[in-house]
Amino acid sequence: MVPGYREVRQLGAGRTGRVFLATYQQTGAYVAIKYLNATLRRDAEFMDRFRSDTHELVEIDDPNVVRLYEYVETPTRAAVVMELVDGVSLRTLLAEHRGISPEAALTVLKSTLLALAAAHERGVPHRDVNPENILVQADGTSKLADFGVVVHAEEPDVPAGSPEYMSPELWTQGRAGPPADVYAAACVLFEAVRGRPPYRAVKEDGALDVPAVRDRHLAEPVPLEVAPDSLRDLLRRGMAKDPATRYASARQFAAELEEDAVAGYGPDWEKRGRRHLGELATLLALRFPLARTERASGAGRTIRDRIPRLPPHLWVAGATVVAVAISLMMSGGRLPPGPGTILMPPPKTAQSEPEPAPVDAATPARTRTSAAPRRSTPARTVSPPPSPPPSPPPTVRQGGTSVPRPTAVRAAGIVGWSGTAGTIRVSADGTGPVRLRISYTRREGEGGAARTVRQETRTLRGSTAYASAVTHDPGGVSCGKRVYVGIVVMTEPAAGNGPQVSEVAVDGPACPTPTPTSHSPTPTPTPTPSEEHSRTAAGTPTPSEEALSQPSDEPTDQASEEPMMLLSTPEEEPPL
Ligand SMILES: Nc1ncnc2c1ncn2[C@@H]1O[C@H](COP(=O)(O)OP(=O)(O)OP(=O)(O)O)[C@@H](O)[C@H]1O
């Protein structure tokens, strides 16, 4: 294992290695660690190139790129320590939902192209852009992972990469570079809207027919006829067979995408796209890396104990909120109990416990490239000593390289959620930036599915304890109807207690009672016991709600600097 980190559980394994969820021991911040597999480690050419790429990659601090914190190489391991993205891959999302809306597909593509532009401008191609390497978060933003980590094919004469996304010049001349990345990104756009890659061919046994896929990339026209009109130009130029007629750069592709998207879908296209993506990702929240974290380590044993006593009407399920709420509980979330808080029972079937992570603590670190957030000095690679020292060096960095110190978010919580207002509290172990991703949901009645009606992102910085007020217009409620208005809060870096969710019932006004014949007075509706835990849509705000209310809270998907109240005294830390 990488010195200085504690591995929590395996997140998955692909063709290039295994990925673990881990914490940085000094701060408790979550990270993801990828161990490159033996095939890659034995490939001297790959390793030389990858080592040199990491010098550039650690310097890239871009919201569209999964941040690379450290690259650590020992005689027996090569590990990439990176930002943990609490989300799902675009591959998983597409497998569940088939195609996504053109706006959502364009949103993902724009982020991917901006990530590529950031890396290309530092001279680093990605080499394997495909839906597995694009990670989508609950707020609909996405990040590109795995720069430079590309596996060689087992078949002879097949270049490294993923055949369904490989450009003609990569097939014929092995030329990986920015144009090939642009081509692959356009293939991802096609797959996102159609639910399948542009060129597919399978053998009788169901395995990919690689030579047939190659031929189709080389000779078959781009299947534009099955793509929405507004995407055709982008696909035509993005997937041009000749790199000279393709977009000149990822940045140019992104700029033209913006123009076409505005022309085709209006100025709000990205807001809608992100909202759609966020909804789809949120439905898969149980698969987020932090969804099972504390349960896996045993800390979730008292899940039932943490469920506040709720009236029966609050034990209701809407698809989105169920998913998030279950993930919250499985991650050991502790919501402040209150009448407006909704929590779901844990699933009936137990999830299997994770495999213990491989431990390699005795192996001395030999090469280490690292980045601390906002570090300005270039990363350095330490040359391996002639022979490993007899005992492992302390986890202190060799050669003066620094270790990442991302601010860890200890906990987040939602206090006093009323459907129209509430306060999000966040405690962190440092003053570095913490992004709050807030989604507001609404369900029509008990059996209704939750819809995300609004999302916003805020950035908190400069303190270790925050209270950030939110206000929300839950919309109208018809007479005699009840809706459930929810708030889902995630942080980046991910909070130690996982995503937070709270939901309240909001009742519409009483319907007028029909009085067919007489002029007898209309009976006053008697409040049901459950109404003690609801508030009416037209209800008068309580004094505390008034105190929290802010002027019109326009929906925004843009990151914004949040004016906030800083809590400086320890007792004012969130009650989490
Ligand atoms: N930085 C990260 N944060 C959160 N999850 C991650 C991160 N990097 C990878 N994962 C997840 O870990 C799992 C394994 O990833 P890995 O990159 O090894 O496989 P892959 O991308 O599916 O395949 P390949 O190795 O062929 O690129 C995937 O589910 C992926 O979504």
C-alpha cells in the first residue's frame, strides 16, 4: 500500500489495474488509488512515458480533470493517487439508462473536451478516451480520469487503446495524440445519445470483432443518419477520418460545440443537460464510492439506531431520494433528527464485505511524484537508489517532494430543512475550498418518483466550519394534495459521512367542500395528526425561517462564492 494512506476497499478493476478507495492518513481526506497491473509495469516503454506524463499531470488543476495527487513507484508496485470522484462512470450510466438526452450528452462532451484541452496544452494526450474514464457526479458535472493509462491489446498489430473509440490514424500508424483524443471524444458523444458506439462488430461468441471494428473506423462513413440533427456537424468534424479535417484542437471543438448547442437547444442547454445527468447519476447513488464506506468498515452497525422516530407517513420512497437516502445510511450518515427528516430503512439483503486491500507497506517507495493543491513548484521524481534500503524508510517523502494535503470534509449536515429554507453545515479539517453541490427534489405524493427541480453549486473556503443558508421555492401544491420537497447535499471533497438528504411533506390548501343544496357553513377541515409534521405551501414562515430567508435565490449551475456565516467556536460546529 502507498505509505501515508489507509485503504478502505476496492472500488473496481479494469484492464489496466485495480482502484481502491483510501484515506490520506494525515487529514482523513478520501482519495482513489489505482495500482497499475503487471502487464503495464513490465512494459518499459509505457512506464517511461507514463512517468514523464505524471510530471505534467500533477500540475493540472482543472475541474474537468480527475486531479492526480501522487505517483508512487516501488519495485513491486506503481500506484496513482488521485482525487476521489463520488459518482459513476458514464459507462455505468449508459448501461442503466441507454442513451441520454442530446443536452446531457453535449454537457459531458464539453467537460471532456475542456479536460483534454487542459492536458493537451501541457503536451499530454489522454490516449484512451471512453465512457469508462468519464466519471459523472450527482450534480451532473463530470471529470475525465486515467490520463496516459492505456493497455496494449493482446492481438498483434492492434494499437493500445479501446477499439471502439480508436481513430483511423491510430489504427494505421499507431499515432496517439490530441487528434485521436478528439476523435474518441466524438465517438463518446455518439454513444451517449445512441446508447452504442458508432462502430461495433461482434463475433458469434459475443466478443468484440476487432478487425471488423478497425475496418469500419477506416472506411465506413460516420453514421450521422441516426444522430440528432443538431449534433451532426459536431460528429462529422469530430470523427473525420483525416485528422487534418478534424477539429484542430479539443478547445476548438468545445467552442463550436457551444455554438451548435446554443443554436440547437437554446442558451439554457447546459443547465438542462447537467440537470438531466445529475438526475440519472443520483438514481445510481448506491454505486457511488462512498455509498457503502462506513458500513463496510463496521461503523454502520447502528444504522437503525440512527433513524429518527418518524411518523409513518414519512416512511415513503421516491426513486431518487430512496437511492440517496440508502446510500446516506450505508455511509453512516447522521442527519439531525427532526420532523422534516426522512430516512429509509436499509436494503434487506446485506452487501458483501469488501476484500481487504493488498498491503505492501514494507516495500520502500522509490519514485514519487506528487502534487499538493495549488502547489506552484514543479513536481520532482526521485531517482531510485541503487538498491533498496534495508528497512523501509518512514513515510516521509523522499527527495523533499511534498504530499497532498487536500482539505478533508469531516462531515456535512442539513439543519432545519422546511422545504423552503434550511442550513447546510460543513466541518472541514482545513481552510481549503470545499464545494457544496445542492439538489432540490420534489415528489408528487407518497408513491411519486423524486425529480430534481433545481441544482446549485457553492464554494466554501477560509474556515473550518460553515453554516450556509439555503432558500427554495417548492412550487405550488394543488388543494388536497401533498408533495415531498427534498434537499440532497454532497461535498467535494466528499464528506466523511457521505451524501446528506432531508425531505419534508408540504400540503396544498384544503379543497372547498361541495355544498350542493343548502347554505350550511363549510366545515373547517380538522388537521390530521400527520400535519403536525408538514407545513402548507402557503403557510406563514416561522421566525426561524424568516431569519434564514434570503432574497430571491435564482437557480444557478455555476460555481459561486457563497457569502457565509463563519462559525468559529467549537460548540457551533455542526451537530453531526
Ligand atoms: N478517481 C476515481 N474516483 C472514483 N472512482 C474511480 C476513480 N477512478 C476509477 N474509479 C472507479 O474504479 C473502477 C475501476 O476503474 P479502472 O480505471 O481500473 O477501470 P476502467 O476504467 O473500467 O478500465 P480500464 O482499466 O480499462 O481503464 C471503475 O468503476 C471506476 O469508475
